[in-house]
Amino acid sequence: MIEVVSIRFKNRGKCYTFAPNGLNIRTGDRVIVETSKGLEIADCTHGNHFVEETAVVQPLRPVARIATADDLRIAELNKKREKEAFQICQQKIADHGLEMKLVDVECNFEGNKTMFFFTADGRVDFRELVKDLAGIFRNRIELRQIGVRDEAKMIGGIGICGRPYCCNQFLDDFQPVSTKMAKVQALSLNPTKISGSCGRLMCCLRYEQEAYEDLIKKVPKQGAFVETLDGYGTAVQVNLLRQTVKVRLDQDKDDSLHVYKANELAAVPGGRPKEGEEPPHVLQYVPEEPEVQEENQDEWAIPVFPEPEPEVRPADEQPEEPKKSARRRRGSRGGKNKGEKAERPVGENPEKKSEPDRKQEKKASPKAESGQKEEGKEHKRSGSRRHSHVKAVKAENKGEHAPKTEAAPKAKPVSKEGAAPQKEGQRHGGSRRRRPRGKKPGGENKE
């Protein structure tokens, strides 16, 4: 094994191998290499790697150095010189009236040589052109005639497949392509459909040629006399990719076709026998192993994924259940004590009752309503108050506004003498004072 690096000049053409000369070169670096024409700047397509010594063409030239900032500046100046030389050469070609097409111009790294690439249908006498160019550029001039495929490789472009040209992207050299490849692949022989932009047959016809040659060996040719499972017949149509053949059987009176796989028929050597001769038996049928499929499996059914198993945590890591709130709901609006819950039958909602139902309930039980109001008054009288004289006033006011019924006796006012003296800010236990329904906050302290 020997250590080498792969180098490509001007980002086109094939790759060449050079000795790294003790340098650690990475892919994509620009390097200065020694060639037979002098120093040249090139791109590294593959860094330091090992290959077999037999795969390297000797002598192996070394890499001079990795390109520095000065080397890159010189390369930029050479690009500007190439653009100017291209325009000057086109003008000189038109002046001399030469039938040639200028393709590209290339200046070497040292600046002592300029190469002009052109295409032409035949031989061109460009001796006068070389003299004019040498007098302008004052260096060595070289004109090189190339083919149309090399022209497409230098210029580049987009093919009918929608991708850049293969020759401009990765092809190192051109392989011969023939129309026989198009016939084997059952393509149209129309030149406009199988030709590239260069006017020659497309290079991609060669990519799958080996695969088609292998497939042809497994099926008979079109028009061959074959033996099938159902008898003898003639192959009418062959599908190489699917490996199927359409056969017209001799025993059929009509022109119906039968489709057979490659292992279900075989070509009879020598073709169709003469009349009266029995065709030989050449078919050796070997059934294919069926694919294992689940029963009642629908190919177009939506896949069902199993549900993930719940995560089981140990007893120490399980989250604690939230504690129930110790707060209790307050009493209902009917005047019950604090902490008691209003009893309500299941399924009833008093807020949703209609007005006629409410009126009937009031007429049916007027005594119950008055009794509830009196119980609420007695409960409020029993509660503590800040000042005793306020108790008496409120009791009297409530007694005036209370409905007069025979079932509920009037409440007696509490005298000031019976009230125990209290200090300011002192509050006794008991339920919170609540204002009865229908009372306005300003109507209690009118007196």
C-alpha cells in the first residue's frame, strides 16, 4: 500500500494521484502540484489515503505545497487574464474568417503559457492566428482542437433528466456508447430522444447495460418457439424488468395471449420443428417459494401501532394524592346555619323553575315561608353584636317589616338593660350576621 492524494485540475476532468510529500492534505484544499508543464494549482478531491501500489501509474509526482494567500491571489489574476484572452481571441478569429468555435481559455499558474480550446468540423489553418496572439500576450500560445463531448464537459449544463451533465460532474473519461444498448433496453431509436446536448448518444445508456444483459439470459427472445406449462407456443412480447413473457399457444384457435413468468417457460433450441416431428421437452419447472403473509392481511389498511404500556413506578416514587380541602361550603340562601348544606333532591334545580310554579308554591305554603323568616330572625338575635343598642333597633325594625301571620308570633324586643356590656372591638362567637332578602342596606339605620 502507498499513501496518495487525488487531485482534479480546474474542477473538471478526471482525477490524478500525487504523493502527499509528508503533508496532511484534506478534501477540498487547494494545492500546488508539480506537473510535466510546470507548477499548477488544483483542488484535492480525496485527502490522504492508501491504495495498492499496482493501481498507481509511476512516476508519482509530489505535491509542492498547500496553496497560500499569495497563490490564491495569483490564481484570481489568471482568471481575469483568461476572460480578456477569450474576448481577444474571438475578435481575431472573426478577423481572419476562420470556421472554428472558441470554447475555453486556460492560463497556467506560472503565467508563461496560454491554451485555447476550440471545436471545428474539419482541419483549420490557424498559423496566422497564433502569430497575432503571441504578439499580444508575449508568452507561449497553444491551440487545441477538441470534440463536442469535451465541449459539453467544459461548458456544463442541464440535461433532459433535469440534472447537471454527468461528464461535467463525475465522469473521468468517456466510454463508447452504441445504438445496440438502446435496442437491448427497449428504448425508442429516435435520435432526438436518446441523444444528449452534445449531439452524441447519452452516456447514461451505459449505466444499466450490464443489468439488462443479465436479465436477457433468463427469458427467451421475442418470436422464439417456447415450451410452457400449458403446451408449446410462440413468444410475442417480452418484459425484461418484470421477467414476464406473453405467449400465443399453438393449441388455441383464437389469438388470445397468456402471460408466463421466466421460470414457467423455456426456449426450444433450434426453433419450431418440422411438420410431423415432435418438439423436444426442455422445460424444467421449479415453483417459486410463496411469500409468507399473514391471513386476512389487507395491504392498504392503515397500520395500527400498539399502545405504550403504562410506566410502573415503585411505591417510594409514586406521586401523593392531593388532600381534600378542609373548607366547607356555606349554608344555603334559605337562612340555614353556617356549615350546613342545603338539602336538595336529586335531579331538581330550583333556579330553572318557571314563574308559575314558584307562585303556586308560595300560595300553597305561606305559613312555611313566614316560619322560616321568623327562625332567621331569632337566629340573628342570638348572635353577638358590637353594641347593645344597635340590637334593639334592628330587632324593632325587623319586627315592623315582618309579615303578620297567626302562626308566627311577634318577636319581643331586647331591652338595653338586659344586654351585657361589651368593649369596643370585642366579638362573640356565633354565626356571621346576614342581611335578609328584600332589605336594603340603608333602610336599617334610618332611625
